[in-house]
Amino acid sequence: MKKVLRILFKILELFPSFGTPIKVVNFENLIKEFEKRGDLEKAREVRTTALKTIPTSHHGPLLRSEGEDKLYKQKDYRGALKAFEKAITAMEQSPSLLGVTAPDRIYAGAAQAALFLGDKEKATKYYFEFASLVVKFSENKKLEKALKWHRDTLKYLESQLMSAHKS
């Protein structure tokens, strides 16, 4: 079944109205596969290729992925924040990819990266963007079980921001 879906997605890449968003999803899936296998170098190679191949207006999901890699795996907080901020710009240019881009993860990651860099102003700004998304998500009762990560992340960011503002 997975193979059939991959073939279908490859065919859809050929259609102008679907092409670029489908390419982005295909690249994202390939990156995830390499990350699951623990082959982070190959995942990074694929992401770099995708960023060179895909128009910048559709970079949101790829830049979010890069930001998360730099934040959580490489501990490159400056690079992570830069990737998240570029993802925000791309997200605004291509709303058709909003679900794949995952703005909640972008804003949460940007807030964390800014905190690690000691940039309280940006951390606060991105925290509030993330918090407003969590409020919107909370309105949908079907998402209740999926919101655990969001609430845990909010609590973490709140505690870090409180500490940062005291110092």
C-alpha cells in the first residue's frame, strides 16, 4: 500500500496545481524515513537538496524540519531560530501547506531557540503565537488527546520565561 501511495504521489508531482506541494510532502516523508532509521546525515542531505529544488515560498515544512534538527539534535540554537523564522515567512507565503508546515511546532521551536539564546523578547513573542494556536486547537474537542505535547510545552516555556524575566 505504501508503495502504491508513493507512486501516486510521484505522478501527482507532474500536475502543475499539485506539483510543488506534493514534492514538498514527498521530501518531508523521505526525510522522516531517514530520521527514523537514525541516518541524520542522509536526512540533512535530502533536506538540503529539497531546499535547493523547491521554490522558497514552499520551504515552510522543510525549514521547520531543519529548525527542529538544529534545535533538538545539533544544539545549534542560532541556526534553529533562523530556520524557524524563515519557516514563518514561507508559511505566510504558502498557506496551502499550513498543515504540513505545522505552525505550532514552528512557534514552539522558535520560542525554545530564542530562550536558549537569551532573547527574551523573541521568546515571549513566539510563546504567545504558540499559545494562541493551542487555544484554537483546544476549541476542537476531537483534538483533546493530541494536545498533551502542546500543554506540556506551554508549561515548560512558561516556566522558562518566568525564570528569564526574573533575571
